[in-house]
Amino acid sequence: KQEVTQIPAALSVPEGENLVLNCSFTDSAIYNLQWFRQDPGKGLTSLLLIQSSQREQTSGRLNASLDKSSGRSTLYIAASQPGDSATYLCAGTNLGSNFGNEKLTFGTGTRLTIIP
Amino acid sequence: DAGVIQSPRHEVTEMGQEVTLRCKPISGHDYLFWYRQTMMRGLELLIYFNNNVPIDDSGMPEDRFSAKMPNASFSTLKIQPSEPRDSAVYFCASSPGQGLNTEAFFGQGTRLTVV
């Protein structure tokens, strides 16, 4: 059974700094890995999807990497801004016994606060 | 596309009443997921469908919970009878789920309060 862990649970960083959020998973047979952002009282917004054949994805100031052999993914945020304050969740997809039976397993999230 | 649409956004009901949550997935997506989020347990997968067929309902907490997907554009999650411990935010998500493309998109959620 896939288990996804995010440490730390909370992180505070001064505005302008670069930062890294961590995600660990137990099953290296992970298929895809997706990073989400959740603002208080809101739904989840997809940030980046790293597909099975890829090792990283970039979108603007965000860069996500995936290392299946070590069971780790990181989300790098460059030049942080107060608007980046939110909870960040990673989620892995594993194939079920039949191809196509994917389901997402979520980490518990890291609550990020950017201090102006 | 307007994204995944859930209704209602908020629901307050009395213990013992039936509650029905609704979801319209993104057109063309083959997978639909129902999640529950609480402070204590985080995001939990309740059930998911592939092409309207339930694939895995092992996350459904009790027989009081049931989910249906009568067609590709509509799904319901029903709780009968509801209990205070069912209070949570319930999310619906959909994904294309074909080949490499498993990117999931979430609705805004339904905040359920059972008093």
C-alpha cells in the first residue's frame, strides 16, 4: 500500500527566499506524481504533474522533481511571495492490478507561510 | 470547460437526515473520485469510478455511505442516516486517466456540517 509523507507539516519563510518542499513515498512503483495547492476553505488547484517517463516539470517559479529510486519528490519555489502562502500537497498515482485503475494517494501537506 | 462542479457548497443538516452531494466532472474525463477531508485524517479517498463503473469503494466508511454515477456527467454521494462525525469537506475530482495523463482536477468541495 502506497504511503505518502510530507515533512515539515508547517514552514515559514521570509519573502524573496527560495524554498523546497519535500514529499516521500513508500512504493517506488509510483506511476505519476502531482503537486497541488490548497488555500484556506478552498479546493485543490493542480500545480504540476510529473509523468512516469519524466524526472521534473517546471511552471513559472515552480519546479518539481521526481526520484522514484529514492522515493522522493521535491517542489522548489523560487523568489517566494506572500501570495504563495497556502498548503501544498503531493499525491502519487499507482496502477492497480489492471492498467487504467489509477488512484491518487495524498500526503498530509505542508502549510507554507511567506512572511512579508 | 467550467471545471469540476459540486453542489451544494455548504450543507447543514440534523443528525439522522439523508444528505446527497452532487458532482459534475469535466467533460471527457473517464475517472471520477470522491474524497473526504478532515483536520484529523487529511484527504481520504472514499470511492472512484472508471467510465461510470465503481472500481474501488474500500474507502467508504460505512454502509451509510453510497455513491452512484448514472452517466458520464453526473455522480452523487449519499449519506443516510447522517451523523455528526460525518462533518467534513467532501471533494469530487476527475481525470482523463488515459495512458500517461492522470492529472486530477478538483471541485471546490461541499462543506458538510451534521448537528
